[in-house]
Amino acid sequence: MNRLDTRLKNFRKNSFKTQKSIFLFGLFFAFAITLKEVTNLSYNNFQIFYFGSTDFWNDINPYSNWLHLSKRNVPLDIFLYLPVFSILFTPFTFLPMWLGAFFWNFFTYSLFYFSIFQLPEKFLFKDKKFIFFISCLLLFATMLSMQFNPVIAAIFLLAFSYFEKDKPYIALLLILLSGFTKVYGIFQLSMLIFYPKFWKNVGFTLIIGILLFFLPLVHLDFSELLPYYQSWVETIAGHSRLQDFYSVYRAIYTFFPEINKSASIISLMVLLMLFFAGLAYIKKIKKSFSLRAQYLGILMGYTILFGLGSELHTYVIAMVGYAIWYLYSEKSKFNTVLLWINFFLLVIFPIDIFCPVVISKFVLGKLNLGVLVFFITWISMVYKTFSSQKVDYTEPKA
């Protein structure tokens, strides 16, 4: 494993020496992936986003009146995003659907790339390369499905960067945009306690949150707003079959099916525990960039591991967070071995060109090894972060 780690270090050091070369490398795959999906008429997620947005503007409730067929004349999956997503997605609906799909994947890829290479300067160039390349296969897999997950991952990183640059208003706006489109990003608000002007930032958060909540009134009547949100809640509730998703609850469901009834409460309790742990160590974390970076990684992992609708491709969010945590963790064989086990289970196994579907379904779907190993990893991340005796490191340790 040490030999593999050394080879990978040498690869990171000697390959892709400029940001431009890395960007063009990813852009090539973004184009090739999108071309394949558009040619095969298999870009279903983009069609779901498209119809979810056009329904909003055409006075159709996409949560309760979803009757759309794909380009292959097959019923599309339901629309699960919040009303604000429909509004923000609107520019992509002005283009022919096939062209919009290209622009969508170029946008999600570019934002993901930008968020990594705009991380604070305490992340060296080689470390940003590490984050990009250890997560890029998952990124390409999400782009194959034209998902929103790369944007969520990017917002986590951009918000963190703006917090560190003492631009909290931009960070909070991004977090709330994430929260009002797919909920995931809202958990990053717990990091507010580590930065100056807490109460002023809370006030700004409330104002922007209220504005975004009422944003659908640009088209809806006031009397339609709450029923519209209610129909979204009902759709989400009817979609939460934990045995179908890849959170920690999938493994628990095998032995305790009743977990469906209490999963949301458990997730909230774990989040509160993280918050109070951060509160207990607040002075230490405020003084330590490395601990704030590790806390971010823990949050990104939590978002997927304890999510109620986590899919294999959503682990692009968790993997980016894990990579950031790893860079600032103490160097040890245990951490290194765990990193590459997670890489194979979460990145390699879900991709059928690397691992036969029969094997991946057995290992990830039946044995739940990906979820279980990442759960052990996440517990280790939490323990090592909050038991760390160091206040800060001069640079990442990878």
C-alpha cells in the first residue's frame, strides 16, 4: 500500500502541471460523456430538471401532476427538487434540450473544478490536484447521469473558501441556495459558529432565507405558495424508501426495517451532536484552519452517509470532503489504507467499466460494504478530529 501511495504521489507531482491542463482534461470527458448521452437519448435527469422548470412557469405542479415521458418514450422519474431550483434552472430551458444538456454538464463540471482550485492558498496546488483526481471518476459518473451533485459539492467548497476569506455574506448566500434547491448544503450553516460576527451572520441568514422561501412568488400567487411546498414535502416523504438508497440506514434496514420511521430523527440527532462537539471545541477550531477544514470534510461525509435519499453517485460530495479531511489528518498507515479502500469501494466499484455490475451489486448492494466501510471511516474522522492535540499544521500532510 505504501508503494501504491508513493506512485500516486509521484503521479500527482509530475502529471498535469498546470490548472489549464487539468481543466481541459476534465472538459474533454465532459464533452465526450454528454455527447454519448445526447446521442443515445439517455439524458433523463436533465429532462427531469427541464420539465420541472417549465412546469413551474406553465402553472403545472410538478410534484402532484408529473406526466412526462423521456426521449425514449418511457415515464420519467419524479421531480424532487425545491421550487427555487425550478427558477434557477430556467436559463437552460431557453435552449434546445440537447444543447441545454451540453451547457448543463459544462456548467456543473466548471463549477466543480473552480471550487477546488479556488480553495484557500493553504491548500497547495498538489493538494488541489489530489482532491480533483481522487474524486474525478465519481464526478464523471454523476455527469453521465447529468446530476446536480457536483454543484452541491462545489457550493460546500466555495462557501468554505468565502468564509475563510472573511466574505461570509457570499458564503451564506451560496449555502442557502444549496439548501433551497436540494437541502444538502443547509447543514454547512453549523460552521457559522467558527467565524466572526456570528449574530450579524445569523440575521443575514434569516433575511436571505425568507427571501428565497418566498422567491416562487415571482410566478405563483401567495395562496399557492404553501400548498406548493406541501406537495414537495409529500413527494419527498413518499420517496424515502431507505432500503433503496445508499446511506448507513441501508445496512441497518436489513436487520431493522422499522428504521424507516426514525431515520430522520436519528440524522438530526447526529447533526446536533456534531454541532455541540464543534461548540465544545469552538476556541480550538476558531484558531485552527486545519480543524475547520476537517470539520467541513466531516459535514460533507455526514450529508451523504446519513442522507435519506443518498445514491452511489452522491458520494462525489462525501469523497471530496473525505479528501480534504485526509489532507489535514495525521499521517498513518491506517488512514492511508482506509483512504484507498474507500476509493475502490466508493469510486471504482460503482463504475461498470471497472467492475462488473453483478459484483458491484453484491458487494455494495447486498453486503453494503461501501456504506459500512465509509461509516467506520467517518467515525474515525470524527474521533481523530476532536481528539487532536495539535492546534494547526503549516500545510496538508499528503
